[in-house]
Amino acid sequence: MSMNFRLLRRVFFGQALPTKRMKHQLLPKYLALPVFASDALSSTAYATEEVLLALSLAGAMALPYGVPIAVAVCALIAIVALSYSQTIMAYPTGGGSYIVACENLGLYPGLIAAAAILTDYVLTVAVSIASGVAAITSAVPVLINHKVALCLLFIGFVSLANLRGSKESGKLFACPAYLFILCLLVMIGAGFFQYVVHHGHLQPLTHETLSASQPLTIFLILRAFASGCSAMTGTEAISDGVPAFQEPQSRNARTTLFWMAAILAVLFFGISFLAHAFQAIPKPDETIVSQLARGIFGRGWFYYVIQAATAMILILAANTSYADFPRLSSILARHGYAPRQLANLGDRLVFSNGILLLGVFSAVLVIAFHGNTHSLIPLYAVGVFMAFTLSQAGMVRRWWLHRGSHWKLSATINAIGAITTGVVLVVIAVMKFTHGAWIVCVLIPLIVWHFIAVNRHYRICKEQLYIGTETPRRYLRHHVIVLVPGIHRGVLRALAYARTISEDPEGVYVEIDPAQTSQVVAEWRQFGMDTPLRVLKSPWRSMTEPVLGYVDMLLNEEKVDLVTVVIAEFVTTKLWHRMLHNASGLLLKLVLLFKPNVVVTNIRYVLHN
Amino acid sequence: MSMNFRLLRRVFFGQALPTKRMKHQLLPKYLALPVFASDALSSTAYATEEVLLALSLAGAMALPYGVPIAVAVCALIAIVALSYSQTIMAYPTGGGSYIVACENLGLYPGLIAAAAILTDYVLTVAVSIASGVAAITSAVPVLINHKVALCLLFIGFVSLANLRGSKESGKLFACPAYLFILCLLVMIGAGFFQYVVHHGHLQPLTHETLSASQPLTIFLILRAFASGCSAMTGTEAISDGVPAFQEPQSRNARTTLFWMAAILAVLFFGISFLAHAFQAIPKPDETIVSQLARGIFGRGWFYYVIQAATAMILILAANTSYADFPRLSSILARHGYAPRQLANLGDRLVFSNGILLLGVFSAVLVIAFHGNTHSLIPLYAVGVFMAFTLSQAGMVRRWWLHRGSHWKLSATINAIGAITTGVVLVVIAVMKFTHGAWIVCVLIPLIVWHFIAVNRHYRICKEQLYIGTETPRRYLRHHVIVLVPGIHRGVLRALAYARTISEDPEGVYVEIDPAQTSQVVAEWRQFGMDTPLRVLKSPWRSMTEPVLGYVDMLLNEEKVDLVTVVIAEFVTTKLWHRMLHNASGLLLKLVLLFKPNVVVTNIRYVLHN
């Protein structure tokens, strides 16, 4: 690694951190809230809109059903938060769905939960970024044609921020998260004030009318509810991230969870209520939040602050996934279900490979779905609720197995959570199946199959590498040959090496033009240090085949364990000079790579200029 | 190399040929003529057209000047053929311009001639193929939009035929060449017969009129003459290819040269005369030969035979270059002015790398010039006449130096050749400079510079590799370290290897997580065969940097000549399994590649499944 490359790395990723600074990266509550809760909170920016979009199929008259649906979702939030607070206390080292399901329900439920939740992290990044860009294009319509490019830009930005490490990202993301919460609370307060002042008779935001294309059925209301459940994505983040909190970890995490749930419920209900009060109608080019902000404050500076805060929290919400996807992958990697590289701590004490993987996957999603939030959301909630259900069901079984004090109350709370989220899972999967949920239903089994295949490979490797009871060999029967293309300094150095590592090395010359052999033999007699030289004939002018044949003969007939082929290799200082040398050494190396019991040793000879 | 790959190679390139079959590849005269003369002969398909195209700028009245210009070109053909017949006799082992200029005028004129002639071979392929495709599109106009694709197809076809070897290609190309000569002779005969029968008053081929855009000046006539000289490309091919003839090589080659010159002159003059007699006018969508054939025979079957034969000989004319470009490159490579790989005989006893290079360069030209013959031709004749001039001048000096019998006559013949072609060279370069000849004028010095740079590199290498008077070292001071990522079979095999090649190897463990060190140390004590283990601390979690540091210390402080780093490497049977193993070994190998006096030895351990 050259100095320049290192410098570049320092500029982008910051100074490398020694392992002993690990502890210093832990987050206080006020920083943990923006890091872990921005996903959940930011979903209020699109959840109401998704509900209204589903209802609008039955015309304007169906829209008021948004308010009771919001109440139902808020109740669900309360149930899930209560359930997860028990998980946090029970699993102080991090109780993601994978861990909980694995420990209490068995390996396969655990892997299914892991697959579901990993899929979801990727979707969180894609949906949040796409939705954040929608907030920007609502305020600045000229940018609408550059949606995908903007999305990719932001994915790159968040990835980079996370490669620098989680403490820095906590600080980076705290401001916008709190600004967003403040702005929306002010907007909801102001909106509610206007509602009270006008005795509930507000000027509608739009004069457009909605014509019904479907009757208002229970089916449609369930579909709207399924859409509203997208508000709940990210709720499990905190329980997975307990080890990132400052001590006392569990208590701090639980407090943060309750705060998050409360803020989430207030914002989601508030927006849904205002959307009803102002008779907002979902539009393709302007978000509901943008419509409300414009209606309540006019297109003044505060409108732009709200849009900016919304965009920022959405884009930074992706950060929740960046905190958790690498962490979960590293756990899977340590358990042997994902490639080991995902468990490596990078320069900055973060799981760099997981961060990069998440960035790539979500960029692919954004490109495939043209940065369109509405087409991504149906893929979204299935994974979340699958993980919720498995995790809560795991907790129920855990309480039953341990039967500590108050175990019946705890089990009941988690059972309610499990049953509720299970029912919602079925509703979402059925209602959204044809809209994209089928993709996730196909993907999750594939990912689980991949986990199992990886694990099988690692297990087989371990068995094969296990030393066991047999005594390992102390020495190998070994024959060393030096390839002699001609007699020069490079070859003599290779010969000296061969003589150093073996008592009876041998030179090997491949005869392509018989006219040259006698000269090579004569020079070898002079410089070959009494080492024997074997001349291999090559009637077909191949450099590799005679050597391969001779090596085979040594292995099969001479019964040596290993043949070392020493090749003098030129190293040139200019790249194009490399092309001026016969590539036969390289070719031979490649061919020998596929032969067992052959070691190719390149003795490099540096050519100056 | 797997069996499948070999089989595929056999199907495309034929069975590999042993070196001793070299002699059998020599060509009898009747096969040598199509192989070496099709370039020169085929140029009659476009040379007349190029002359008329230049003249047509001065209107229809200028076109009759085509006939005297044709006579001048025929005279030039005679002079050049006579000159070259002397070269053939003087250089029985092949007297291309490079050899002749080099030997008699010095290195730089030789290299200039070589660069000119190599450029020309590439242009021959591009022009001939483009012009052959024009013959096809004249007869089948719907193909005109696929010109470039057709060109590339034919380049691929000719390249493949040549990779199979020259004997086969001789046979492959004999038929179309003789068919073309026959067809054109019949056409010229029939046309001349009609001319005589009608007492010189033939129906004009077209009723279109040509308006003059320029006055008819001597300048314009010279430009037309310069265009006509494109008929002479390929004349030198035979003198370069003498060793490919059957014995007696020189005499056979000379006879073939005279036959070629005679046929060339007859065809070129015949077509030019008929074009005048039938008052043919050059058109963008139909060639002159196509117009004549249609005028003389009507659009019947014989018209199509003529077009097909023209297309075939043009496309196969490229073959002349495929016989000579690789041969000349191999000579340059043997002399150390071109990369050595160009001197390797392939499986089928042909210079495969030269063939591939020619195919690639000409394909690039065809793409760059959109397969347009007219825009390629101005680049063409400069190189040819530069080579002619240098070669003939070299011959003059040779006669003067040797002063054998009749040396004055011989010198005079070559002097006339040199002066004539020299004057023509100046005319062509000046007249065509702005039309594209400048490209060649820039390219040739660049190629010459490249020859010199390659040679300089080879010379410096040779000096550095020269053993000289100092006594080479018989042994090296050597330290062997085995990288220990953990204790398993693969590492123990690497350790056994290290113990085999050194009396005091050492294990090296990089400590990333201090918690694991004691276990590794304990296991090493059990299985390490009394080899010492060194633990290198890595506070920044890098696998490579501590090893690099230790190797540096060994080289600098312990004064060893060479450090061998033995790394156990897993070989997996499935490619994706490779990705499941930490790449740190690979990374270390890469980093160590740039350190002198370090040998990295991979002891591969094959993991099944």
C-alpha cells in the first residue's frame, strides 16, 4: 500500500482506530435515539400517504377511514413496543429476532427471522432514501427527473458516513432527527390549533375530487391497514442494538424504545388526523406532509424547513439499517452462516464489509424500482412482521421454559404481541402479494438456503482441517526443479535458491529449437554449480506440456510427496515492459495451479528501467 | 487446460503440428500466386475507380485522362517488378524492404521501411475487406446498412483461416483468385470485342452528367495518378515471402512475381480502358467493375459471378497481409525490435500472435472509418512507396558495395526503380496529405520510436542478466517463516514444507484478538514439531502490516538474503466457496509481491466439496 492510497483513505474514513478504543464508541441515549429511531420515526413521512392511497380507490368518501386505521396502527405500536421492552431486558447483549428465534424456537425459525430482517434493512435504505428524495422533489419540482441519481448520491453519502464509524454518525444524525421531531410537533400543534379555532371546519387543501374505482369493502380497509403498518418498520432496531448503548445498557435501551414509540404514535396519528381535517388527497407529485405544511403555514420559510427536515431524516433513517445490517451480518458470520469477512472489524472499528454490501444492495433496488417509494413499500412490511412474530413467539417459549417470577404476565404480553403481529403478517402478505410482497416471499427462502449452504461449507472445511488423532508428517519427500529458459543472472539466482532449499535440485530445459540445446548445455556446465540439467523435448513447441509431464512422472513414479518448481520471474519497473517478456512462465504457473502436490516458487529478479 | 478447451481448439484450428513438419508447409507456384498476389491483383477492383473519382472533380471531360494514367501506372508496375526480381535473387531467404534497407542503408532506414510496410499490411486488410464488402453491397443493395458488421465478419473469417496454417489457406484461396482472374479477363475480352464490333461507338453506361467543380490542372492529374498507385500495393509481398516457396525458391518466386505483374497490368489497363470506352462514371452506391459487368453482360448470372469473384478475391486479398505481417513481425521480434511473443510459432506452425494482432488492428481501422474504402485509400499508398523507395535504394547500394558481374546493369535497374518510386512517394504524400496521408506520416515515426524503445529495453535486460566475470552465489542466507492463522491440517502441511526446505523455520502468528492467543500458543506447543512460534501484535487489526514489519526487520537487521513466507492456501472445488474464506492471505501475497528479496510460497490444501 502506497502512502498516497493511505492518505486518501484517511481523508475519507478518518484515522485508523486501535482495537482498545472499542469501548469509546458507545452511545448515550440522546445520540442513540436518532441513530436507532430515525427509521421508525421517519416512516411517518410516508405511512399516512400509503393508507390514503389505498383508500382513495374507493373515492373521497373513504378517506376518513384513515383516522381509525391510524388508531389501530398506534395500538399495534404500543403492543410491539411493550413486547420488545421485555426482549431488551431478557437479552442485554442484543436480542434481535434472529437471536431470540434461534435460541427459543430453533435454528430454522432463527434463520428465517434473520433473512427477513436483513431483507428489510436493505428495503429500509431504499424506501427511506427514495422517500427523502420525494420530499425534496415536492419542494423543488425541477429535480424530479434526477430522482435515481439523487438516491444513489445519498446512498453513497450515508455509506461513507458509516464507514467512518458509529459515534461520528450519531452526532451527524442527531440534529436533523430532533429538528424533524420538533418541526412535525409544531406543525401538528399548529394544525390542531387551527382545527379548534375553526370549530373543525377547515378550508380543504385541494379542490380536486376523487372518483371511486372500487367499492369500499373490508378488503380495501385491510389493504389500507397493511399499508399503514409500514409505519412500524424499524421498531426492532433498538432491541438488536442494545450493546451500542452506554451503561446501564438494557435500561437505557428500554427508555429509548418507549420514547421512540410514543413519538412515533403521536406523529403518525397527528398527521393522519390532520390529513383528514384538511381533506388532503394523495398526489403523485407532492407528498401529504408537503401538502399539510403548505396548507398550515403557506409556502413560507417554515414550509421549506419542514421539507428539508423530512428529507434529511428520511435519508438519515437509512442509517438505522447501516447500524444494524452490519451488526446482524457479523453475528451470522460468527455463527458460520454468512461469509467470515462480514465479521471483520475495519480500520474504524465498524464492520466495513457489511456496510458496503448494504450500500450495493440498496443501490441495486433503487435502480430496479426507479427510485419509486410506492412500488417499494409493498415489499417492505412482510419481512418486518415475520421477524416480529418469530421474535415474540420465541419470547413466549422462553418465559415458559424459564418460568421465573411474573413469567405468566410476561408470557401473556409477548403472546399478545406474537398473535397480533402474526395476524397482521398474514393480512399484509395476502393483501400485498400481487403488489410485490411475492418477491420477498421468494427471496427469504433463497437467503435461508444460502445461509445453510455457507454453513455446510464451513462445517465440511472444519472437519477436513481437523487434525484429529493421526500424527502429522514432520517432513515431506520433496524434489526441486529449476526451470531454465536460458542461462542468465535471474536463472542463477533461482538456482542458488533451489540449492538452498534442497540438497539435490535439478535444472530443467525445454527444448523447442534443438539447434540451441548444445549452447545451453555448455553454459550450464560452466555456471550450473554441478547441478544436473534435464533436457525435455517439445516436438509441439509447448513450454508447459513437457514440464507437466515430467512433474507427473516425478509424483507418480518417483513417489515424491511434493514437487517444487522454481521459476525465475522478471519484475519490470514499467508495466508495458512486462508485455515484452514471454508469458510462458506465467502460463506454466497457471497450469500448475490446478495440480495438487506442486508448489510454484517465483524467484523475482528486478530489472531496472 | 481441460479436455473441452483442447477439443474446441482442435475444431477451430485443426490438429497441432510437430515442428518437424515445418518443411511440408511450403507452397508450389500455383498456390503461391493466389496467396501472395491476390492483394496486388485485387486492387484492380478499386484502383480505376479511385483514378476516375479524382478526375471527376473536373467534370466528364476529364475522365478520358484515366487511360494515359493507367499506362503510367502499368509502366511503374513493370519498373517495380523488375527491381524486385533482382531483390528476390539477391535475398533467397526473404528480402523484404526491412531486411534490404537494414543491411544496406543502416538500422533507421530499415526500421522506417518496416514501420511503413507493417502499417500497409494493416491497411491492406482494412481496404480489401471494405472494398470486397462494397462489391457485395453493389450487387445486393439491402446489405449496405450492415457494411461494418460484414467487414468484421470477414476479418474474423480470414484470421481464423490463417490461424489454421498457410498450406490450407493457400488451397482455400486458390479457387477464388483464379476465378477472379478468369472472370475479369473474359469481361475485358468481351468488352473489347464489343468495342471493336461497334467501331468504338458504345452506348454509355449512364445518362447522368458530371459537372466540373474544379478546373483540370496538372495538380488534379497528379492526384489521380497518386490514387491509381493504390493498384501497386502488395507488389513487394513475394520478395518478402521467398522462404515460403518450394525449391528452387528464388526462381519460383521470381517467375510468380512476373506472372503477377503481367496479370496486374493487363487487368488494370483493361478495366481503365473499358471504363473510358463505356464512359463509366464513379457512383457512391455501385463500383466501376459492377457497372462494366452490368453494361457488358446485363444483370444476368455472369454479372453475379463476377461480383462474387471480386468480393471473394478482395476479402481473401487480406490474406496476403496475413501471410506477411506475422512473418515480418517475427523477424523484427527475433532482431529484438518487437515483443518476443511475435516470434513464437503456434500450434499450427504459424505466428499466431502476429495473426491476432493484425486482425485486431484492421478491425479497429474498419470501425474507425465506418468500412469506407474511399477514406482509407489515401492512407494506403504512402507506406507502400516509402518501402519501395528504401528497398530499391538499398539494392543500389548493395550492388555498389559488392560489385559482382553485371553490377552496373543491376544497379541501374534498381536506381531507376528507386528514383521513380521516390518521386511517386513525394507526389502521393503531397497530393493526399490533407486527405489522410498525414495520419501515416505521424504513425510511422511513432512505430519506429516504439521499435527503438522495445529494443532498448531488451538490451538493458540483457546487460543486467549478463553473468559477466563475477562468481554467482552458490547458496543464499535464507529465513523461512510459516504464517499461522490457526492450527489445522493445512497449516501443519505448510509447516512440514517449511521444515523440509529449512533447518530453522519459524511460525508467525498475528494477534488481532489477544483473547485467542493463548489457545493458539497451546495448540502450537502440541502440534508445532518444536518449531518456535512468534506472536506479532496488531493493535490496528491489520493482518499484513505486522508481517511486513517483521520481514523488513529480518532483511535489514538479521542480514538474511531472502525471506520465504510460507502460506497455507485453501483450494476449493467451487468458485463461490473461495469467497467464504478470509482473503487476508491473498492480500498479504499481493503486498509482498512488491517487496524485493521476499519469496511467497503457497502450500495449497485442497478442500473437497
